[in-house]
Amino acid sequence: MLAIARRFGVSVQLLQEVNGIVDPRRLQIGQPLIIPLEGEIQGTPTPTPTPLPMRVQGVYVVRAPNDEVWILGEVVNTSDSDIEQATVNAVLLDENGRILASTEGPAALEFIPKGERAPFAVRFANAPSTFAAYQVNVIRALPGFLGGYYLDLGVEDVRGEGEGYRAYFLEGTVRNLGSEDAVGILLVATLYDAQGRVVGLREGAPEHNVLLSGGVTRFQLEVHLLGGPVASWRVVALGHRPLTPTPTP
């Protein structure tokens, strides 16, 4: 579904809604799809000199024990509108500025409202033994189509504790603050060190993935740390509106 959306310059959410697709994993080869006309890709599949209305902050670079190199950080939506499907490109450079390795990956949150941010983590599986510098840029994003996304979810009473530099545990509650029901709730936890760098992130789900208006559910997340110690954290919830009415219990 993501590849089709990128090919035609539309959002996955819009493509899914127009075609009435509840679960994209059930998409069949040869299944006809309606391609809506709204939405154009901002940027191109490769880095360009034209800046996108986003910036990268809180970057942390670490070499893992298995010699992989990880780069973590946050994409900040500095535009005047919502965005979705933001993708970052990261490169490792030698002392002369030549590219030694390149990789890319998506922001952890598919939908980023204006003024908000979402973490990312990209991996260099075959990283060079040494490098002198790195660069990280946002290379792709789509105009945000709110559509079936549901944003009226509050994350409350979050508590955290860690096991040294290995793992960190977060627990709290998610409350549906809006007047509609929410389904398919995704939680994204970001951990920061004292310098504001991203040292860990985790995607997960609460205990109940369908939350009626006014409802509350708990969550527990174990976040693997790539740095630390942890000085602060942030947990964001993103849901969807059901395509069909939620059954009343």
C-alpha cells in the first residue's frame, strides 16, 4: 500500500479510505484500486537541494556492539500544515566529505500535525569501520490528510524507570478526549538524554486497541536504549476513526 501511495503521490490513509480498505495486509494482487487526485509528493525519492518544511533535531549517533551504526533523532514539522509519511536519509562521510554509506527510514509517527514532532531511528547494517561526519535530512513527505486519523487521545500519568543503559520501562494511561470512538491506537515513546538527544524509541499499543469516547486504557512499554542515561521521555498516541460504527458492548 505504501509503495502504491508513493507511486501516485497520495497518502496511504486517503488511498485506504477511498477504496474502503480496513486492513491493508489483505490487499490482493490484481485488485482494482481508485487513485484519488489530491495530494502531491513534496520532495523526491533522493535528496535534493530544495529544503522541505521540516527539520531534524536531537540527533544521537552510536555504534552498537555488533558494529552496526544507529542514528536517532526527531523530525519536526515546521510547516503551516499537517504532513504524513515523512522519510529521512542519513549518510556517513569520510574526512573529505565523500559518502561512505547511506540509508533511509520513516518517522515513527505516520501523521505529524503542524508544529509537532516524531522520532526516527535508522540503521547502517554494513557500516564502515570509521567515519568522520554524518548528515541527516528529511527527503520525502506528503501533505497530511486527516481523514480517518484520530488525534483526540491524551497520554496521562506516565511513569518510568530504567535498568542502567540497557532498557527503560514506561507505563501510563491513554484517554479518549474526543466525541468519537478510536481504533488501531499506536503509541510512540521517545527517550531523551540530558542534552535533548533521542537515545531510545519504541512503538507499541495499549491494552485495549479500541477506545470509546471518554474511555481509558493502560499501557506498558519496554524501550531498548542505545544511549543514556534517560533524562526525560515523551509518549504520543495516534488512533484512527472506524470505517464502520464501533459495536456497543
